[in-house]
Amino acid sequence: MLRLTRAPNIAIAALWADALQQGGFSASVQRYFLGGLAGELPPDQCLPEVWLTHAHEEQDARELLHHLQNMPQRRWLCACGETVEGGFEACWQCGRPMAA
Ligand SMILES: [Zn+2]
């Protein structure tokens, strides 16, 4: 197992892990289970992380991740009131797709 990166929140971690899995990597999100304990632990202990099962995939996985993290910046307001930034096409708060 190898830690690839730390994500700012669980929605982004899941999005990155999904994209990596679709790219054929052995990615998974760790620390899901600490979500319910947030507030009782130091904040940096609660952030979700994206891990690779197979460490030899690291270089290619980091390349894909770099693309994911550097998507064209976009900012839109979801119907639920959440401002979504960073190139996401679905609201990380409620899951609604971006309005056309
Ligand atoms: Zn929303």
C-alpha cells in the first residue's frame, strides 16, 4: 500500500479514487471510517486519503492525479446553494449535476 495523496474532503477523495480506478489503478479511499469522529481528532487526522494497493503504479497514478487536480477552473452555483469550484461537474454537497 502506498499513500498517493490527501484530499480536502471525502467527496473529492472519492472522485479522485473513482477516476484512478477507471484508469486501471488500484486506488482506494482510506479513513472513510473516521468521518463520524470528526471533532474528536486533530483535523489533519480526519482528512481522507487516496491510496494505491500496488506501489509500482505510483508514477502513472500521480500523472493522472495531476491532471485531475489541474482541471480548468470553473465556478458555479448549485441549486442547493453550494458554490462548486475546481472543475467538478457535480455538486459535492448534494450530487446534482452542473446545470447546462
Ligand atoms: Zn448542490
